[in-house]
Amino acid sequence: MKLVQSAGLLMCRQQAQLEFFLIHPGGPFWKKKNEGAWSIPKGNSENSEDLLTTAQREFCEETGIVPSPPFYPVGTSELKSGKTVTAWCFKGSWNPDDGIVSNYIDIEFPPRSKKFISIPEADRGEWMTIEKACIMINQAQIVFLERAVAIMID
């Protein structure tokens, strides 16, 4: 079985308190799912691509935002799917009024129908406090929020 390695970035900003930028997956499967469905922008490594390079590319592809260093490692986590995610956090800015610009992917829908539709990988982004982010994010990724708090609190 081939190990699936993914990499992502967690953008943070300091307002009255530390906030995290998370994205919601696009498409019909995720349309009515909210709590536990959000994620850091992330994706699979291509060929022998460096994981930090993967994380930056995927962040830009899924949000339209170009991330800026410095990037601070927040470790790895294994998802229920068996995929391992390696992540970094960084300070950045994004205006919610601008929305996100996500790339599109083709999926078979309805499943096993041999019909394909094009969907955005992410349909929206949002700044969240640690309390809200811990409810909304995929539970396996909470560790990234916790580690980012320790790094980003000034």
C-alpha cells in the first residue's frame, strides 16, 4: 500500500485574539456538512516535491492567496483515511469580502454514475477563533491549531 503524504499551511492573524484561516471543501458531498468538515488548505505531494513547496502550492491553488514566509512547522497528523498531513503555520492576511479563488476538480457524481461534474476544491474560507476552529475543523487537524497557538502568540 502506497503511503499518501499531504502537506498544508495554516494561516494565522492576531486580532483581539489569535484567529485561524480555514476552508470548507466544495462539492455536493460537503454541501450540508459544516462542523468537523473544515480544513487547512492542503494537498498531496507531486512526485518528489518538497513538502513545504507542496503546502505553498496547494494553499495558493485552493484559496487564490499567495502565502508569505516565514513558515513555522506544526508537525504531522494522520487522518482517518490513513493520509499523513505535514503542516506549517504562518502570519498572513485575507479580507473575507474578497472571497477565495479555488481551483476546480472533476468528480464522479452521483457516485458510480459515470457522470462527472466540476467542483471547486474549496467553496469558502473563514477566519475563526480557536474555540470555533476546534469545532469546525477535521478533528485530526486540531493538533495544528494547538501547536500554532504556542508559536504565534506574541
